[in-house]
Amino acid sequence: MTQITPPKAYRVDIVEYERGWGSKIDETLYFDDEQEAKDYATNYNKKHNTAPTAPDWYMAAQYSGRRT
């Protein structure tokens, strides 16, 4: 079997939160550029998380850093 080196990528997790049930990663996205990943997470949260308090159920993007 040939071994390969995985590409370096910047990770953003889309996390589902539900009161009483906790949280789980619903989706993981990878980006070539760190700033693009951070901007995606910021813009996702600005668009989808506008309530002044946490609702019973919501999704949030979380920048998780670089995968090496």
C-alpha cells in the first residue's frame, strides 16, 4: 500500500446544538486558506445565529484550526 501525505487544510465544523440533548458535529468543511475558513465560520454565524439568546435548537460554525 502506498502511503500519502494528507493535504494541509483548515477545518470548519458545523455543530448542531439542542437543549437537553447536547451537541454533535453535523458536517465538516475544509478550506485551503485559513482566512477563508475563518470568514466562512463568521459569516455563517452572522447569517444563521441572530437571536439575542440561545434557542432550543440551532446550528453554528466553529473554526477548528489546521489539519496537518
